[in-house]
Amino acid sequence: MSHAAKPPRKVDEKRQKRSASRLYAVQALFQTEQSGQSVDRVAVEFLDHRFGLAQIDGIAMVDGDVDLFRRICDEAVNWQAKIDQMTDRGLVAKWPIARIDPTLRALFRAAGAELVATETPPKVVINEYVDVARAFFPDGKEAQFVNAVLDHMAREARPEAF
């Protein structure tokens, strides 16, 4: 006897869209840095051609939350110097942000944008971007590294939340 799957709740769908937006924002920030194109140009390309095509662990993700995606991308550029300084202080091995993996650099900038320019609770930001790190580096220790750096960044950006 089979049971029909329950339709996803609206809350789950909204959370999935926000998670997808974070993944897309990291990809867009990576592409912006690698290509030298403006974040606006890359964001438009993502919105036109990539939303809804991302996969994590072989499972297609839903379309993203367009407003969150744009806000993360825009704020990551607007606050890049501050975010990079926070990231540098969070890198315990004394590796400047310029020397770390470009995907991780994009991830820290996206997460930093949410920490300094949105009301998203820091613990949510940390959990979401640790998941993004796992998506990009499923076999590595990057997720633990991301957790440690983001915890440091979050405590600096929003100490009242801890």
C-alpha cells in the first residue's frame, strides 16, 4: 500500500528558495570575480539562465528567492572591504582572504553580506552557508572551516545575537 506524498508546506518551499538563492549568490560572486564582469551583469545572467537549474547531492533545487539573491549580491559588493576584513580576522591560520579558494572567498562574501546588511539571524546564516560549503566540497573539511570562520565573523558583526 502506498501513501501519496504530502505536498510541501509553504514554509519549506520558502526556505528552499532562500537556500537556493544563497547557493546562486555564491556562484554569481565567484563568476563576478573570475570574469571581471559587474555583479549586475552576472546577476541578470543567473536570473535569466540559471535559476532552477542548481543541484545539491543530485537533487534539483527550486527556483530561488530573486529578492534575496539580488540583495546578497549587491550587499556583498557594497560591503566587500568590511566583509573581507572580517573574514581576514576570522582566518586563524593568518591566510589573507586573497590566498584562499575563490569559491570559499565568494561564500564568505555572500554570508558576510547577510551578516552585515540583513536581519537574518546569524545562526541561520552560519547553518545555511555551511550547507552551501558541503554542496561545493562534499568530501572535504571545508564545511568545518567555513563554520569556524563564519562563527567568528558573526560574533564580530552581530555580538548581541550571542
